[in-house]
Amino acid sequence: MPQPSLFDAGPADQAVNLSVFNARIKDTLNFQDELQGQWVKAETSDVQVRRGHCYMELIEKHPDTGVTIAKVQAVVWANVFAALNAQFTSVTGQAFASGMKVMVKVSANFHEQYGLKLVISDINPEFTLGDMARQRREIIERLTREGVIDMNKTLPWTAVPQRIAIISAAGAAGYGDFMNQLEHNAYGLKFYPCLFTAMMQGVNTVPSTLAALARINTHIDHFDCVVIIRGGGSTSDLNSFDNYDLAATIAQFPIPVIVGIGHERDVTVLDYVAAMRVKTPTAAAEFLIQRGSDALAHLTELAGTIVASARDMVARSREQLAYYTSIIPATARRILDTSRLRLDNYQQAIPLSVGNRLGSERTRLSHRVENIHDSIARITMREQMRLEALCDKVALLSPRNILNRGYSLTMHNGQYITSATQLQPGDVITTHFRNGSARATVQLTKE
């Protein structure tokens, strides 16, 4: 006897079409009193207004982990939304938007084709702004107080950021769009991207992104900038990017950071601290390409300026050369004529100058000869007078004059005796007088 299959669905006549089954759900839900006109506390996410209707997600997050634990599609029809939004804006000072914690009056509505949706008929504008907006505001205020919110924005950019550290989920569509745009740019610019993988959704977003930034920081000299990219998604999926630690790290990162997360309408705290905020990953690539193309355009402009300047210099040089070529013969002739005239003048002036110079020198020579004769005469007269004075002095001091005055000179062994101590008994002495000399022998000496 054959065994029944585990996947035996039973008789075919017992199965119903999906539309029939959905109609049963509709009949069950849409007429339950407890599911109609019920006030619900939730947080708005992914709010969009299309043709006057306001579509959104209502979400609930775990109070400790912040993980979304419930969400459902909701709508405010156009005939109700205009009045509710005006009332909400007048009370709260802000238009109805994503990231607000709201209290809304909802009714469950299930459609066979479009599924479950909550229809909002009223809103309590006194209910405070949601945790998402409050948290974001508090983070921004804290970063502002700490003085770091604008640090990354003030960093200088390299002329062409080519060495790019990318933080994204591997294989993500946003990363693929970024790389495709970068590699196939119309200018043929070469970039050097390096992927640092991170979770871009869920509870691991913050720790994995911080880890990627830490890895980049260890090789910071190899990169010109950081690009953090994530494709579109619901606003509730971007909650993780409203994180203080992640925002503070990016604000104080040592090289510029580009943030391209979500769509143009999506704003996270990272957009307030990054050096550049773009609306999509593709826009991040376009920004880098634009900087490169601007640099190329600047180089092209400089090249054109250099070529134009060179051509202008060559043209001016040729014009000057032509001018000099035309004036050189006449200038040379003029110089030769002037030189000949000066030479003739010199030839005529030389004899006269020589005669004047010779006459002047003869006069000077005559004066010097006269001066020499006068000097010789003066010197001769002076020396003669000195000689006569010396002769008189010699005559006055002559021993003969001393002898003439009655004095005598005694000598022993050719020396004049001026003291008795120079003689000894028995010495033979000679005494000179004016008219002769006498020799004697010393018998006795006294002092």
C-alpha cells in the first residue's frame, strides 16, 4: 500500500484562489472593532507624499537595543493629510516627516491586491517628536558643544583624490553603481579604490563601520579620502547611522570623508559631520570624477595659456628681431662715423695736449731743481755751522789747552792716571807739562 506524500495538499477541490483567501482576511480584519479607530504610538519612517497622499512606515524599536521590532505600512489620504499636516506643523513647528514619534488614530485596512495598510485618520500633535529626530538633534548638539562637528569639513582636499578608501557592503548594489561610475568615467581618469567591507544595515552597522575606519587609519598615508556608501532603502534601515560614536569618529578623521547613504531625501547625523555629503553612491563617484575633470580642465587651461604665451613671446621676439635686423646696418654706420669723428678729434688734440703737458712738466721740473738747490744750500750752511761749533768745542777740550793753563797729565803704561789707586810703588810714570815731560818712579802712594 503506497505511503502518502509529506507534501500531499489534499484534494484539489479544497484549494481556493489567493484572492478568495485575501478576501477572507479582509472580511476578518476590516470589520473588527478593536482594529478600527485605534490610537497607536509609533515612530514614522520613510515618509513620502505622492499626489497629496502621505505614505509611510510606522515602526517600533526595542527600547534597549534600538532594533526595529515591528513595522507596518500606513497612509494618510489626501483629503485628510492637508489638514492634519497643517495642524501638526502649527503645533510642533515642523512638517510631518520621518523620524518622529507620533500618536496616530489608525484603522486596519486589508486589500486583496495591495495587502495590509493602516489608514491614519487623526494625529495628536502634542505628542513629542520621535526618538529618531530627538536622538539626531542631541548628537548634533553634543558634537557642536565638543567643537568637533566641523573638523572634517575644514580638512584640505588633494587636487585630484584618486586613492579612495571605500566603506560598503561587498556586493551591494550601491557599491557596484559607485565602482561602475568611477571606472567608466568619460574622462579616462584613473582611480585607485580599496574596499573595506562593513555591514551597512542592522545592529552590526556601527561596530563594523568603526572597525573599517580603524583599518583605514592604520594606512592613512595611502589614501586621499574615505567614501561611505550605501544604496537606498527605507528610512528605518538607516537608523544605525544616527550614532554618536560613529559621527564623532568621522568628524575627527584625519582625511576628508564623503558620505553617500540612501536617497536625496534621507539625512543622517553623518551628513552633518562629513567633509562632503552626496545623495547617492553614484553621486559620490560623480563628485570625485568632477574634481578630476576640473583638474584636467585647469591643466588644459594652463596648457593653453602656456602655448598662447609661448606663441606671443615668439611673435614678439620675431618682431624685435626684424626690427633689430633692419636697424643694425644704420646703427653700425652711425657708430663707425661717430668713432671716426672721435678718432680725428683725438688725433688733433694729442699734439696740443702733449705740448701743454710737456710745458707743464718742464715748469714743475724747474721749480723742483730750484727747490733742490735751495735745500742743498741750506743744509750745507747748517752743517758748516755745526762743524765750526764742534771744532771750537774740540779745541776747548784739547789737553794742550789744559796744559797751557798750568795743569799736567800723568800716564802709566799709556793710560792717563786719575786716581792714586791706579799706581803701585816701583811703577814708572811719565808726567807731561806744557813745555815737556818728566819720568819718575813711584816710591809711595796715599789716598
